[in-house]
Amino acid sequence: MSANLFNIVVQGGRRFRIKYIMHEQPHIMLEIEWLDSEVPNYPGDYSILRNLIIDFVKDSSKIPDDDNELFGMIGELISAFPGEKQRILELPDEEVVPALISFLESI
């Protein structure tokens, strides 16, 4: 792996942006900036998102009813487009669902 490339796995409910890497050894320590003051609630029409991902999922019964689980599924679906995924993640809350709808309609 390149000296400037890291695979970082995070789990949590809030979004953040890496401001800078404080040190890399013996473990990575980062300075971050929170993008949300609390777990975000993205307003928008989730029924449109559900209808759009039917084209990507073989078994439509696997599409979750829970909005948070739906976001997780969409995150996995758009992982092949990391730049676009990151751009959408950094949007203000009210712009996330419309941006996802536009992106899913374009692919």
C-alpha cells in the first residue's frame, strides 16, 4: 500500500472530515471536524430512493423498510464511486437525499 493511502474503517452515527493526520505510528491519530452536531436526519422522499434501488438489487424483498438501513445499502451500492459518495456525504443534511436521487438516476 502506498505511504499516502490508508484503509480506515469507522463505525458510528456522525459524519466527520479528516483535518490532518497527527501521527501514523504506532497507530493512526487524526484531527477531525464533525460535520453534524448529532446523528443526522436526512429529509426527503425515501420512496423515490427505494424505487430507484430496485434496479440494483436482485431481490426487492431485501430493500430495508428502515431509513437508516436503506442508507447503509445505498452506501454499499455507490462504493464503486468514492469521489461522488464523499461529495454527497459532505453535503448539508437537506441536500443528501435529493443528491442521492440524482446520482442514482444518472447511473
